[in-house]
Amino acid sequence: MHYVGESFWGMHFFWWLFWVVAIMLLFSPITPISTGRRRQTPLEVLQRRYASGEVSTAEYEERKAKLDRDTKPVK
């Protein structure tokens, strides 16, 4: 079978494109691009650790005071 002109290369390109898209769709549920979760701030991490009992009340208050002091905007 002989192919004349660019129709062979056009179909060839679309088949490659089809398989690339098919493979991407196959693996996209396995490796999501973005989970939609935002990064936690240091204060949120401290609050979570305090709530779970990893940090004592005194340690929580000391660390919170340091975070508040360090995150105040400079004028």
C-alpha cells in the first residue's frame, strides 16, 4: 500500500497524539497534579500539635508568642 502526500504523516501524528493523551489520562488518577490542599502556616501547625497533645500549654504559649512577634509587619 502506497501513501501519497501528507495524509500518511497527518494520521501518524494523530495516532501518536492519541496514545500520549491516553497514557496521560490513564496515569492522571495515580499522580494528581494538585491535591487542592494549601500549605499550613507555622501557627496552624502549632495549633494542630497543641490540639493533639504533642505540645504543653506553656510551650504552646511560648512558641505562639515567638511566632506572633516574628510575623508582625515591619513599618
